[in-house]
Amino acid sequence: MLDHLSFTAPEPKTIAGARGDWELVIGLEVHAQVASKAKLFSGASTEFGSEPNSNVAFVDAAMPGMLPVINEFCVAQAVRTGLGLKAAINLTSAFDRKNYFYPDLPQGYQISQLYAPIVGEGEVIVDMGPGVARRVRIERIHLEQDAGKSIHDMDPNMSFVDLNRTGVALMEIVSRPDLRGPEEAAAYVAKLRQIMRYLGTCDGNMQNGNLRADVNVSVCPPGAYEKYQETQDFSHLGTRCEIKNMNSLRFIQAAIDFEARRQIAILEDGGKVVQETRLYDPDRGETRSMRSKEEAHDYRYFPDPDLLPLEIEQAWVDAIGASMPELPDEKKARFVQDLGLSEYDAGVLTAEVESADYFEAVARGRDGKQAANWVINELFGRLNKEGLSVETAPVSAAQLGGVIDLIARGDISGKIAKDLFEILWTEGGDPAAIVEARGMKQVTDLGAIEKAVDEIIAANPTQVEKAKANPKLAGWFVGQVLKATGGKANPAAVNQLVAQKLGL
């Protein structure tokens, strides 16, 4: 299904320093909130925007004697995501305790999966231009619980803690260091978001923090990445710094660019890059140090004694696989092959699952290219202008399909169709009924059209001579006839009659 794509090796992003060129290497750890109504180890709600500390079960608050109970649906969502990324599903996995001071995680440790994640190696195909794609390797996906939220701006003397997010299920998707530039990194996160939204495993809302990325950045001399590929020795890639909690594609690109130049400046001045965790300040457009980078041993991981190893059956995994929806790459390829769309148009229509569903409803039983033109140019254009989404569009897919049907039957012209679209947008209603009630039906009576053509020609002898000398000017008569008939005359018939009357 992906024959229309050409896979290429990652191209190095060369950044010029003061004394030479450097190459950029990027790996990402993407934290995706599992789309689930309940948390990973409790039945507390995951609803966003609730009153602080209103969605907290006893186990979330670390009350004595409370034990975690795994949410089967969250496990299924992780498996579904793994299958969507063509990854290996581990039938046996286990949870570990990550010991670290979390001011907003009452138990004082995070339940995660270090040694035995639920999902193994996979891949993501990232479109980097018409017909060109990159393969980004996925190292693993593991389940873990989110921490709460510390609030520092409500009082000058104290901080507040909201535990609503505490225990919410996260999938941490860890990539290999296969990304070579800011644009690739942003495109990778966007592709992950797209796939998970198609799967229904994460809503991808970055503004609410439901999808955020830790970005690992390092720089190395030209050719060092190729040595890493040959040896899998990470020392060739240089010392990495991690930029935490990025929740904007634009900020991800800006942070990577700044961090790469910061590291280059240090190295070219004879210094050493210190491995650390940094934050990005969007107001200043720079990264700043947060803390020294911890390694696994710093967290004193050990198997969680309250949770048995998680064992799942292959038949259960197969059942999840059988319920998988068509994913964006396959849908895009089908739109190109079966509906004759361009790669660009197919990409626009499949960018969001809601857009693809809307288009398919419009195109069903109709000309695919015509349906795509109306959805992209008229509908999307108006949605963007008014800041609306497909879900809140005033014109339904059935209504837009009705407009296209009226054009196909010759009941209305393209111009009338646009007027009809405006009426549907502002007033609603049935397209065919509106055309009938408002007298918008296209004039196909050749006698009536011929009469209008004759009147326009008779009233403009000078223009007639000009058109005979230059046939391109015949379009003026067509425009005048359409104007005289209120745009209702069939344009093809008008063109034919004008040419015939002028002897062109």
C-alpha cells in the first residue's frame, strides 16, 4: 500500500559553527496520555478541567493499605498503539518502581516499566515531501503513571498541588536517535499524533499536556553518525542533553535549533557539553538548565511488589489487531489509487481522522476529485477563516454531497453552487429544496439562452467586431449572458451559442 513512497536514509542536518560544520542527532521520548475514562491503577476519572483534587481515588493519594489494580482497557490501548506502529507486542511485561522525589506524586515513586515493557521495537514512517519518507525506529513503548501538577502562581508564599492527573495512564514512546533535524523531529511527533488519533488511543491534545515530548539533542562531527550506525556505539554521537516537556511542534523545532547551536559554541570554545536536563523558555527562545541528567541507577528501579507480571494471550492481541482501523498511510494511498487524488490532496484530507471521515462521506458514490475540491477549497477554507473544526462545521457531509449531486445533474452551475453553499453555511436546510424554493435552478432551455445571447450581441456591435478579430474576447459575451440570467444559464450552452452566433 506504500508503493507510492520512496524511503531514503536520514539526511544529516549540517549546522555551521564558527570553525566548522557539525551534524545534529535527535531522539525523542513522547509521552502520550492513554485515551481512557479511568486511570491506570484506579477507577478515578481522567476528565480534563475538573475542580482541583476532585478526580482522586485513595490509591492515587497513596493512602495506607491501598493497592494498585491494573486497568485492562489501558493495556489494550497500549497494545493497539504498538500494533499501529508495527511493533512487537510482549506477551509478558512487568511494572517497576522508579524512586524519585515527586512533589505532586504522593507515593514518592512512579510505577513504570523499565526492564520489561509491554511493546518492543517498531517503526514510524514520516513523510518529508512528495513521495519521500523516512523510517524512524521505535525502541520501545512502556506504560507508566503520570504525576500531578504543582501550581506556583496562586500565592507568593506557597505552592499548591492538584492530584487530578496523578495516576493517569501514559504511554512513553521511545525512538532511536534516527532524527537529523528540527523539521524531522516535528514531523515525527505530528505523525505519531496522527496515528494515535486514528487508533483512538490518545487524543493528541498538546495544549492540555496529553501529548508531550522529551527531546534528546546532541551534535557530532560530520561522519560520526555513520560510525554509530555501523557500530551502534553511542559515544560517536556526542553528549546529549534532554529538553523536557515540549508540547508544541513549533517550540520543539526552535528548542532543537537553539540547543544545537549552544552545544556547538561550547565545543568550539574547547569546553565539554554536560549531560543534563533542560527546559525551553519560549519567551526568550532559549533552553536553560533544570538539573543534572539522571541515569537509570539514580532512580533505584526495582520490581513493584504490589503488581504481578502482566501476562496477556496472543489470541487477545490478535482480536485487538482484527479491530484495527485503516491507518493514515494506507488511507492516503487508497485515496490516490482508487479516487485519483493527488498526493498533496490526499495528504490534506487524511491529516486528521475527522477530515478523512467527512471527505469519505462526501465522496461516497460521487466523483472523488470533485468531492476533494469542494472539501479542501470551500469547506476547509471557510473553516480556517472562521476558526472552526470539521466537527463543528455548519455544513454536513450529506449537505455538501447534495450540492455536488445538483451540479452533476446539471440543476445548478458552479457559481450557483457557491451561492448555495453560503446559504447552507448560514441558514442550513436541504440543498435540493433550497434550489427549488428560491428559483436557483440552472436554465437549460436553449431557446431562452439563445434569446439572451441574441439580445447581448445585438446591443454590442462594437464588441462583436472585436471578438471576431480576437476570439478570446468572446468570453465577455459569456459573462454578460450569465449576468443577464442571474448566473442561471448553463455555462456550456452559453459558450456554444456565443461561438456559434459570432461565427468563431
